[in-house]
Amino acid sequence: MTRKVAVRKKISRGGVGRKATTSGMLNHLKNKHSEEYHKLVPTLPKGRETMNQDTNVSNKPSTPKNQMTLEKCTEMNKLWDINDPKAKKYHVLIAEMIALDEAVNIVERAGFRRMINSALPRHNTPSRPYFSDNVIPEIYRKVVKKIKSLLSDTDYISVTSDMWTCLHNHNSFLSFTAHFIDREFNLKHAVLSIKHFEGQHTAGNIAMSLQEMANLWDIREKIHVVIHDNGRNTVRAVSDAELASARYFIHIIQLIVNDCLKVQLDMTQMIATGRRIVTHFNHSGTAQEKLRSIQKDLDLPQHELVQDVSARWNSTYYMLERLTQQKRAISVYLTDCDIANLTAAQWELLEHILKLLQPFEEITKLIVPDTLAFLK
């Protein structure tokens, strides 16, 4: 009796490792072991039961090229390190936003963090102290370096300086802003300092601060003129600091117009009455809501009334102008209110004053483009 000896046969897998396929094995089963092949077919993925001999010579990997590996997938879900270059890029952008919008606490607010987590899931936003102690100071150093380079490349610098008191905390500040023309004849501006001014506002103290700020930026010998307001202490301070002096043209206009508005009793009474009307609406949400309803009924612009500021004559102009625009709505509202309305003679006087002050308002806008910013 002849005995059959099993022959071992190698079956090609089309490659090694990730390039290997199972097509050769399937073809072998189909051709040599049909019974086992038909048992296997129902368990194969759709399409694999029709593989022929040509498929086993393919060198394509079984995993699609665009399929992410487990390693990459894990890496994508990791937060960036705080010193990662990609993270630092966004640190700087957030810090610049804080500096421009004056909102350093925004990085700790829920709405901001929710937005960042959605837009940049890998960015682990640092705390407010990190920005205050690291990112913002670094930006400051870069800006200082750039400005010093610009200042060193010009021969003459004009400076504007002003002192004011913050209404919120009653602290006083002294500003020091440089204006110059670079080598390409481009006009440049740079706020060199806004100093918290402590102590009495004497000419000596102001002069010392001006000298310190000029020396800090090494521009004392380049200062062509210091432009300032008409305050006696400021005028004396610039002289004591041995700097050339010039007074704000716009501040002179301010003084002239203010004096003119106060010269006649009828004018001051009219302005005082208009101011009381505006104050009433600004202090009452119900009054504002009712005024908006009247404006809508009369088909008038739904603008709020403007409260003037004593330091800006043109704010009084805008207050009177807005009163004129809303004359009908105001008159309707005041019929059922204890607040006194302007008389017919006062409304007429108001219109004449606006015509008289309009040229001064135009000059103010040309010289100080941001004069309307507080109305927006």
C-alpha cells in the first residue's frame, strides 16, 4: 500500500510586515481546499470573497495612508506644554488682547475659557499672574527695544505732556508722549510713559518727573519742544526743567469757549436746565425706556441723551445738539413729569448757540480726531 506524504508549500503573502496581505492564503484555500473555503466565505468582510490572484501582488498596506496611528491620536489629545512654541504663540496673542482691551482678568473668566477650549483644545491657558509676570513684561521689553531704536534714529522729538486725575480711584497721572519724523519722513508717535504722580502737583515735582522720563529714554538733548496745557504749575515746571515750551492750541479754545458760555446769565440757565433733563434720563432706566417708546412713536432715532463733561466744552455742544434732535420726544415725555422743560425762548437760544459753536467743534475734531470716542 502506497502512503501519500504531505508536501509543505509556502504561500506568498505579498510582502513582509505591514505590507503583507491574506490574498494568497484565500486563493490557496479556494483552489486546493474548496470545502474549507466555502465554510470561511460567510465570515469574510464584504468584497474579500471575490479576491483573485492579482490582489496578492499588491504592495499597498492594509491600513489606509490617511488613517491616523494610535500614537498620533494620543498625541493629538495631549495639552501643549506651557513653553511649547505653539502655546507661546497664543500666549502672546492673548497678552496683546489684554493690553489693548485692558482686561487682564479675562483669562480666568468662564466664557473666555470655554471659547479657548473649543477653538484650541490643546491650549492650556495660563492664569492671570502668568500673563502679568511673564508674557506681558516680555512684550513690554520688545516694544521698548523697538521704540528706543526708532528714537535713536531721529534728531528732533516733540513731546506732549498732560496731567489728570482718574475719576474712579482719584489717583493722578502724568503722561509723556513723543512725536517725531523718521528717516523715511513718516510721522511717528509713542507713549513713552504714563506715570502715577504722587505728592503735591507743584512745579518742582512736575519738573523733576519730566526730567526723569526724558532721561529714562535718553532723549533730553533731542527734545525740540514740550506741548502742555495752560496750568500755571505746568507752565512753570517745563521752564524749570529747561525745556522749550508751547501751549495746547485746543486747550486755549477750551478756555475761550467756556468763558463765552458763562458770560451771559440766560445762556448758563439754559445749559443748566438742559443738563438737569439729561441727568434725569441717565439716572432712571424707566425714563430711558419710556423715552425710547416715544421716539419710536414719533419716528425719531432712538439715541440716548448725552451728558456733558466739564473738562470738554465740546461735550456741552454734543449735549445741546442731542437735545435739539430729540426736542419733540423730550417735550412729550415732560408733559407728564415734574422736570422743567426748556422754554420756547431757551430752545431758540439753544439753536443759535449751536450755530455759533459749530466752527469751533469742526476745528476740535480736526485737531483731536478721538474727541467723539466717548459718544460711541
